[in-house]
Amino acid sequence: MRILLLEDDRETRDYLTRGLKELGHQVVAESEGKVALARTLSEAFDILVLDRMIPGLDGLTTLKLAREAGCQSPAIILSAMAGIEDRVAGLEGGADDYLIKPFAFAELAARINALARRAPLGERANAQSMLRVGDIEMDLIKRIVRRAGRTVDLQPREFSLLEYLLRNPERLVTRTMLLDRVWNLGFDPKTNIVETHMSRLRAKLNADGESDPIRTVRGSGYMIFGKAD
Amino acid sequence: MLLPRTIKGLSILTAVISALVILALGATVVFFSHEEIEAQIGQRIEVEMNGLTNYRRRHNNAQLAQFVQARDGLTTTVHGFLANGDGAGRTMFYAMWDPQGRQVAGAPMSTRPPLGWTEFLPIDRVDGTRGFARALSRRLPDGARLLVAGDREALNQSDDRISMVVLTGLGAILLVGATSTIAFGRLVHRRLATISGAAQSIIEGDYSRRVPLDESGSEFERIASILNVMFARIEASMQSLRQVSSDIAHDMRAPLGRIRRDMEALMLRSSDGASQASMGKMIAEMDALLDLFAGLLDVSEVQGFAVRRRFLALSLTDAISDVVEAYRPSFDQDGRKIEATLADVAIMGDGQLVRRLIANLLENILAHAGANANARITLSLEDGNARIAVADDGTGISPIDQERIFERLVRLEKTRSTAGHGLGLSMVRAIASAHFGTVEAIATEQGLTIILNLPSLNEGMSGLLSKQDPPA
């Protein structure tokens, strides 16, 4: 994937660039908003990763100007501004995701993956009425889930949880991503509500003693697989 | 001193004193005018008597009797100074007895009054009514007796009139006094209500409130402007306090973030499982610290009330139900129960903050109420307020701690061993205040109940919101 990274702190920029390159992404790293803006207008990127607080043209303004100029690449804003209002301003400013510094690298990588997946395929993925991973089928219109032909009866939140996993097969979905997308709580609860719902979902999916399609990635999140290994 | 301390008491005291003064004044006027008129009646009687005795010196008894008879008849039609206003009725009476005691002139009288002054002589008036007169009886040289009397009716009428005037005046003064007392009381009450309203808002955490001024230059205005200066000082102090804690928390984040980043880089590069594990532990500790700062920043942000700009109408019922469903598996997992009885209530607010408030309360129960504590949430509409009661049947808290638990970073003895920063309930209180509401903790016989009161949508929240500064 081709990623534009705008970050003024050299060490962080190098760290993120190295990490993303190791994951197989192509990274264009810039330290100035003006240059980054010019690049978005002349080149195509799959994802924009913009630091909000940089001198000169800041990340959020860069994004606004890029959006006005017709750039539609999904964007993640990175910011040390963690306030409730700051998040709202970031998302209202045209960002698709808002990640508060400091963050775990795995969190950024997972969010980039989820956004990139949504982007070019996004409209098709949203429009499709069936999600299929392995022997799990989800009918989004009738809101029915089947595993190997057996209907699995899910609560609304369990349904949303599974839906988000099915939309990101074989990719890491972090706990905070699930909290944001499935529960939209806007804060980090101290209780393991993701874990408790996940264990119910698993119990229902595997009620007939099937193998568990959901793998827990310790300390990070979950991945769903079509074929259990 | 037993001076009254309330406006009501002072007003009643003032009314009683002015009524007594008026009554005393009236009584004095009645007394003196009574005396004066009585003296005038006496003087007239004496003048008449002297005239008649002089007449007797030059005439005999029969002539005097004739003269007395004529005079007695004459007074019935004449305008005397004691006569009624319309001239009717007689005011003077005359009578004469011969030396043998037989009445020879004047209206017939049943008894012959004694010599000298008789203050209350019963009389029959020409119009048939009865009354009393002041009478002077004198003995003539030959033993005949002469009586001149003046009707006291005029005196009574004068007394009545003056009393009437005094009582009317008293009534008028009491009426005016009562009206002005009530008006004064209302004025004071209204002004004090605006002052105490502003103070109450500040107590509840809205430091931007001021007492409205109306440029009247009144005493209240002066007090209000002094209070406003004080409120401004409080606001400035609170702001600088918040600013300092925000700055510290904010400035700590940047270096901590860099340390975290470098530690993560090290961990990802390391191939040694043991050092990876210990670095993972250090990162987790760092995250807890960052979490504490984030929590502190969030509480001060909500306390600043800027969040009110984004308030929208929202269903409190749905928000609570969302959170309850999110936490239900966590309760179930430990074999604990969570029950919710939710009426249909809407408020103006921020959905995420409201959910966070409920979540914090449920997390408190999960973490601190004891292993078997169940939760029970009730949402009801009471007097236009949304009342949320979050009750548990756990180990509870001591009543001394009821207020303390809402303060920042306060952790009770028994929870020191568990995770957390002591920010959950401060956030609950900050969110409740931002929503113009209140929160209190009640240590019940079994467990702890947190009661929230938030103005509901049907209670004119738009009015409250319009008092806020418009978004910058």
C-alpha cells in the first residue's frame, strides 16, 4: 500500500516509516504540511497518516485543503491532543480515524489495514448483502448468521462484532477499534467488555464443537480466519 | 435582643408598632377634643344660667318661667353651635321648679336633679329618643330651681366622627403598610433568588455564572457587583488550577510518549523472550500512567463545560440501555445480576459522556462493590428531572465517605489494592454538572446507591443553554 506519512518529529517519523515498510507498505514521509499537500494533489495514496500538531500547515488543515482539492484517500490523524473536543474536531475535519499519541504500533497498522480495505473496495463491501468467511455466512439484510448451515442466534452487539471481524478477515482487529466501531463509547472502559462479548460470540459460533475461527492476538486484538490452523 | 431576623418578622413588628402609634394618636385626639367640647358645653350652660339668673333679678318667678319655657321651645329650631348639621333636634334643655318643687317650665322631667352639676342627666328628646345631658341646677334666692342642660349627643357624634377618621386612617395605613411590606418582601426575595441562583450554579461547578445586573444602582446592585467580582476571582482561580493540572498532564504526555515509542521499538527488535516480556510489562505500566493523565485531562475538560456546545436532544433511555447491555456479559460472567427499569426520558446532552457516566458507575460496582454485588438501575421522570438511581447490594461505603468519593484521585482504603486512579466518580460528577445536574451517593443499609438528577428535555433546557456563552 502507498502511504503518505506527515510527521515533524524525526524519530517518530523514522520509527513509523521503518515499521510500516517492514509490513510491506510503501511509505512517503514528509515533515512539512505544504509539501505533503502538494504531494496529495499530484500523486495517488491509499492512506494518509497525518500528525495534527506540526508547525506551519498542520495536519488537520492539510487534510481539509486536500479534501477541498478533491483528494479522497482515507486519512488517519495522529495527535497528542487527546481531549474530547479535539477528537470531535479531528473527525469533523475530514479524518476517517483519529489516533491519540502515544499509540501502539500494532494499533496504527491495524487501523491502516481496516481503512485501506474500506477505501477502494469500500463501497462494494458496504453494498454487499452477504459476508462470508470460511463456513460462516452473514446475511446483512435479513440479519441472519449461519455456521455450516446452522443458524446462530446473536444479540445485536454480537452481530455487529462479528460483522466487523468478517469485514476484516485475516487481519488484526484491535480492542480499541472494536470499542470505537461496535460500541462507539468514545472512551476506554476499564472492564473487558470486548472480551466478555467475544467469549459469548465464540460460544455461540462454536456451539457444535467446531474449531474456533477467532484467534486472540495477545495484548492487541483479534483475527478471524476462514480456515482454522 | 429579641429583634426579628427575617423580613417577615420585621414587617410584622413594623406593622404592629405603626398600628399602636396610630391608635395612641387617635385616642389622644379623641380625648382632647372630647374634653374641649365638654368644656364648651359647660361654658355655654354657665352663660345661659348666668343670663337667666340675671333676668330673675329684674323679673319675678312667673316671668322667668315664661322666659324659660320660651327658650326651651326656641332651642328646638334654632341653629346652635351644638346643633346637628341639619339644624334638627335640640341641643339645650331648660327647666324650672317653684320653691314647692313643682315643675313650672320646660319639658316635663320625672325627677328633679340635685343642685350643681349633673354629668349624665337622662333626657327625653323631642323626637322621642332618649339620651344624656350635662346639666347645671341652681337654686334661686326664693328657693325656686333653675336647670340648664346641654345634650351630650353632639359630643358623642364628635367622638364617633373623630374615631371614624382615626380608624379609617389606621385601616389605610395598615393596608398601605401590608401592601408595601409584601411588595418589599417580594423584591428582596426576587433579588436574593437571582444572587443565590448564581451562587448555587458556582457551587455546582458552573464558574462562569454571574448575578445579572439591572443598572438600577440599588443596594442589591452594589452587592451583586461585589459578588460578581468575587465570582470572577473564583473562576480565575479555578481556571488557573485547571490550567496548571492540564499543562502538567499534557506536558508529561509528550516525553512519556517518546519513552513508550522507544521501548516499543526495543521490544519489537528484541529476540529475547524474557526481556520482551519485561518490556511489555513496562509499556503496560507506562500506558496506565498515560491513562491517568488522559483521565485527568478529560475530567478538567468536562468541568470546563465547553462540551455543552455539542449538546443534542438524546434518549437517556437508549443511552443507559446500551451501556447496560455492554456490561451485562461482564456481570453474568461472575454470576452477578444487573437489572434495569427505564422510563422513557429524553435530555439535552452528549451521548458519549452520558454513556461514560453510566459505564463508570457500573465499573465501580464491578470493581469495588464486592464479588457478589448485583446492580440495579432505575430511570424515572420526577418533577421534570430525569432521576437515575444506580444501586448495588455490595459492601457499601462508610457514610463519612459519601461526599469524598467524588473528589479527584480519592481512593478509599479498601480499593487501594485494586486497579484504577480514583477518577471514575469525579468524571461522573463533572458529566452530571455539565448536564446541569447533580449527583449524590447514599450509603444504604446494603450497598451503595448513586442518585443522579438531570433536567429532562421537557423542563426547558433550552433556557439553561441560552445562558451560556455562545460558541467562540
